[in-house]
Amino acid sequence: MSTSRLGGPAGRQLLRLVLLQAAWAAGSGPLQYSVPEEAKAGTLVGRLAQDLGLEAGELAARRLRLVWKGGRDSLEVKAESGALVVQSRLDREELCGQSARCALHLEVLVDKPLRVFHVEVEIQDINDNAPVFSVKEQMLSIAESRLPGSRFPLEVASDADIGINALLSYKLSPSEYFSLDVQNKNEKRQSAELVLSKSLDREETPVHHLLLTATDGGKPELTGTVQLVITVLDVNDNAPVFSQAVYEVSLPEDAANGTLVINLNATDLDEGINAEVRYSFSSLVGSRVKEKFSIDSRSGEIKVKGALDFEDMNLYEIHVQAADQGQAPLSGHCRVVVALVDVNDNAPELWVTPLSVPVAEDAAPGTVVALIRARDRDSGANGAVTLWLRPEAPFRLVSSFRDSYSLVLAEALDRERVAAYEVEVRARDAGAPALGASSRLAVPVADVNDNAPAFAQAVYTAFVRENNAPGAAVLTVRARDADAGENGAVSYSVAGGGAQGRPASSLVAVEAASGRVRALQPLDYEEVQVVEFEVRAQDAGSPALWGRATVQLFVLDANDNAPAVWAPAAGAAPLLVPQSAGAGQVVAKVRAVDADSGYNAWLRYELQEPRGAGPFRVGLYSGEVRTARPLDEADGPRHSLVVLVRDHGEPALCATATLSVSLVDSAQASAAAAAAAGAAAAAAAGPDGPLSELNAYLILAICAVCGLLVLALGLAAALRWRPRAAVLCGPGQAALVCASEVGSWSYSQRHSRQLGGGEAAGKADLMVFSPGCPPAAAAGSADKKTGGGGAGPDGSAMVRCLYSPLSLHGSQIASPLPERASGGAASPAFRSMVALIICLRFPLYVCRLMLQRKTLQSKIYHVAFP
């Protein structure tokens, strides 16, 4: 078939038939869902698109939509998910009423191709309606002549729900005259009838009020109520007559409830309902008789209802009337006299009257504490009473008159040992069986001030961190006073003590009521480490008693002091360091102190400037500034070092020291060191100090040494023209060495170092220069290189430097002594060297003797010249 033909009227007709067939096929099997009524908006009813076989991606294109059949739009289809959800409130009773099944029929349309689907949503009932009566109160009138079993129809309740939610059950409030009979005719119809269970007596109850409750079968259950008001109608024409006017009965007073006293009988000449007699107490009978006895209205039996007491009332006179059941009831009367027989049914009774309660703990023995009276309501032996105490101590009973006794104090009291006594007074009669009674009397002991306050411990220890806030609580002391009341009320105060000459009252205070110790002002650990004082606890008794305790308050250090740099001082002269200094040589030492203690005073040193890999480094904890590597000309002539001194407190505090370092040659460094040492020593000693007299000797010795040095140089120059063995002092250039007991000086010196930089201003730095001759190990190495025997390459003898320890005021100073190399002959040069050394040592030895003499008089600073 061509496209043109399908587009004509025949094609459109065919399309309609196809659509109708598809709609009929889809409608033949509707989708079914269920949802409870009163479901919230947005509640999912069913996944409509999924159940119809539609993909989520084609919902928008196929326009899934809902055609509502039923009035309001309570359901909707979500366009994005195709889910059928609740749109508005669903009320099954409003939509379907009392129909057993409530369902909403919907039509769902989709395009491309157009299809119609039928959906059925069942609305499930929930128990949301309570049973309802048409009226709140039903009125009934019943004659007292109506026989038991009479039925009276009642209005039933209705419930808007269905099924079990509308299945009602009824309940009648408890009544001895009426019962309820409910009949279910079918599932939808019920009937209720009020059944008379017992004959009515208008004289007893003219109006009955009952409550009828209807309960449905839902979960949870809902109820409805209606009030039933029943009025009793009376009839009568003949009065009943008793066989005698007065009945006399004897009854033991311990007769139990329900015991038959007498069975009365009255007759009525009427017939039928008018001849039915009802017995009751006459209106002349008081409430007291009605509390003790009851009468059966039908049989006329009088029974014991309440407890009887011969001592309370030993004779009862009961007036009884018998009334018939006629419309106008008539009645007859008689009198019943009940005489009670006494039995031992009363226990003794006790009355305790306190007199001296509480009893002072210093009360004398014999003090009357209370009066006791005993009585037994029985008579004869049943009323004879015997009394005793339990426990007896520290009280006793004294008989004063017939049934009266006195409770007196038998011994001294101590409130701190026993604060109160529970005295039990027991009584027993002589009946058979004997009856007893007891009474308790609380006898508190009044306190007197006989105990001083006592602290829990003699010494209290507390800790407080310095810089505390004024008024900060430090600790709480407690003192206990065994007394009570004001005698045990303790107040606290500072009695004495203190720290660093300051009274404790200016440092701490004690709250009088609580014993809380507070610091009055901030404490400084650097000024006060411990505050020891006494706290006095005093009671409020008369006379007052008191106790003391010692409080030791230790102040804990806080990091509140920054390090203080002692040396080098601000503005100090630049430090001169030889350019030839090797790695690890001490340049200076930074000294700092911290007024704190412990970790707060533990200092560490860091090189703040310059940063990075510079030529200097500082010891982490020693403060020594050393060369980090050998110096060279590329390091520059001047350096400014900033040393950061930091403590270990929290938070850490710090200070800085600035060192100015100048790089000079070895000769300038040695001269500057010697000049600085001399200036420091002179400044320490003063113009008239102990070293002033020694200066002259030192000058003379230096001049003599210089002269001998010139002579030795000339002699050495003259001897050089002669062939001789070379004089060696290890590897390197030969050097002329001057040695003495106080030190040695080498003109070929290459290394120097400075120690102890930054000591007190009055102390000179100790300058030490390395000896010019290498150690023996170096000489030995040279020997091995030359082939042994101590001969050098040119066949001359090897001269070694031997270090001999010399003592200078307790210090060990190594003095190099030239010695002829082993295996070599004594050359003229060697002999000249020995003579030169002897000449040089003599003046220095003289200087040493003078120096030792002056040292015994005053302290000097040691300066050693290598």
C-alpha cells in the first residue's frame, strides 16, 4: 500500500481501528495498586512506568499522563520517574462511604503510539473513626415491680469505618442490678438490650446511673460512650409483720466479718410482687451501727460487717424494717439488741511524753527524760500491764503512780560516741494469749563544746604556678569538729608564717567558711619558691576551741624570663681570627643566663645570621663559636654573626648576641691576642695591683731574650757556611724555638685559637698557640720516609720536639725541647741550639719564680705564649 493511500480517509479510519483495538487490549487487564487512607502527600502508590514496561528515557517523549475519574485529583504521576504518588488527602469514608471495597479507577495515556491503560487504586481503610452514639444520655424508667430478666432495648453506636475497624463490642459499667445482652444479626446490624439482673428497691436506690461503652476492633482501639439514667418506680399496699418486736442476741466481740447475728422473718399478706418483703435498717439506725452490721434485704439475715470492740461499745440496738414490693410500699419494724462479750482483743497502749529531750551530754544521772503512761482497755487480767525497756542502758524505768512511769538517765552520756538513742518501751498484758505493744522514743544528745577542730593532716602541700591570677584558689583545707551545731561550726584563718621576710597574710588568705586558700597576689618563683604558713581552725562554741595545720605552698616556675647575654658585651671590639684558621677552631664563646629554672633555663644557641653554609657555626648547648671549615680569602675580611639564644620553655623566649669577626694574618692575630690579654690583665690588676712589680721583670726578660736571639741568629749565620747536617723539626720549614716552663714561642707559628671568650669583665681570655714543632708521631713519620736511623735526606741528624709537662699554678703546659735525633752525631749546630735554649730558659726561669711568689699574694690570670 502506498503512502498516499495511507494518508487518505481510509488510512485514518484504519489508524482509529488500530488504536481502539490497542486501547481495548490494554483495558482488559488493569493495573491494581493499594494505598491506605490518610496517606501523606508524596507517598508512593506504585511504579507505574516500570509496571507498564516503559523505559525511563522515553517518558518525556511519550507523555505519560493520568486521566482522573472520580472528582478531585488525589493522585498524580511524576513526569521524571513515572511513579504514581499521593497528591492530596485520601479519605475512604468520604470517597466510598460504607462500601466494602473502595477503589479509584484511573486511565493512563501514552503517546507514540497512543495507548490507554487502566489503573485501579484500592483505598485501604484505617481505624480513624471512633464509635458514635446518637445521644449522650438515654433515659429509662423501670418499675421496682419488674422481675429480674426484664429486657429494655438500647440504642447502638455507629462507626464510619468498615470491616474489623467497624466491628463493635459493648461493655456496661459494673452493676448488681443490670447486665448487657448484645446480639449480632449480621455483620452490619447489631442490637443491644439492658437486662434486669436483680429486683429493684426504690428505697435503697431510686436512680441508677450506668455507662455504656462501645469499642471498635481496630488497632489502636477507639471507643464511644453513652450515659444510661434509670429511674425506679415503686408500688405497694400491705405492710410486712415480724414474729416479735424485740430480739436479744449475745455475741463475742471478736466475731469475724460475715458472722450471722440473727435471721429475721417478716410476712406480708399480699400476693405476688406486693408480698415480696425487703429488709433494711430503719432510718433511726445510726451510721455507727451500719458500719458494724449488714442486713440481707431478701432473707433478713443480719451479719457482722465491721470489727466489734467491747471496750468501745458493748451493746447495740438495731431497728429493722421490712418493706413489701407494692407500688406504694408498706413496711413493718422490729428491734434487735446485740450484747457483746469481752475477750482479750486489745493490746496495751503506751503514751510517751518527752520532758528533757534532747538531753545534754553533761546531764547528771537521775535526770527525768520522759513520762510514760500505760493502759489496757480490756478488764481483769486482760488489762494488767507489765513494762520494760530495750535496751536498758543508759536509761531505766521508775514507777511513779499506778499506770505512770518515769524514764530517767542511769549513767553519763557522750554525744561524740552516741549522738542519739532509740529507746523502745515494751508492754504486755496478762491475758491468754498475752498481747503486747511497744513504743519508740528518739532521745538525741545535746552537744557541748568539748572537742577542738582537728585537721585531716598536719601538713598540707600545694603547688601553684608563678604569675597566678590574684585571688586564685590554691587548695582547700578541712578541719573536722566532732561537736555539732555552733560547737562544730569551723572558721579558718591564717595564723602565721610567710616567706622572704613577708608575712603570710600579705601573700595568701583563707576563706573563713570553706577553708579555701587563695593567693592574694601573683607569686614570682625567682623571688619566692615556697610559702609556709599555719592555718587556724576555730569553732564557734563557748569557750572556743581551735586547731592548727601547716601549709607548704610551693611556687612552680613559669617561663617568664628571657635569656640574658653576659658575653660578649654590647659594643665589644671585633674578634680577630687568623685567615689560616682551620675547621673547628674556637672563635668566641657566648655566655647567657636565664633567671628561670629547669627546662625554662636550659639554653640552646643557634646561628641566626648569616644563614646557610657560612664559615662559622655555634655549639647547640655550649655557645662556642667555631670555624665550620678552613678559612680562605674568599670569605671576606669582616663578618657579623648574630647568635640566637633560646630557652626550652613553653612558649620559648630568646635573646640575641652580635659578634663582629675580622679575618687577619697570623702575626696580627697573635699580636692582637697578646695585647688583649695584657690589657685585660692590667685592667684586672689595676695600676697598683699584684702584677705591677712583675711588669719590670717581664720587660727585662723580654729584652734579654731579644738580645740573645740576635746573638743566636748571628752565630747561626756564621755556622751556615760550614758543611753540617740539616736540622729538621718534622716536615716543613725549620723553626727556631724558645722554650721555658711557662710556655714556648715559635716564629714559624701557623695556627692560633682563642678560648673562653665572654667570661666576666675582670678576667682575661686564655690565649693558646700551637707549638711550632710537630709531635713525635710526625717526626717518626719523617724518619720512616728518610729510610730510618733518624738521618734526613741530606745525611744530617733529625731533631725531634719532645713535650715535657711543666706545672704553672696547677696547669699543665707542654714545652717542646729539642733533642738530638737517635743515631745522629752531635753537630756544632746542635750544640749551638742547646746552648741557645739554655740561655733563653734562664731569664724565663727567673720570671717564673717571681710569678709564683706574687701568685701566693693575689689571684692572677694565666697567659701562656706558645
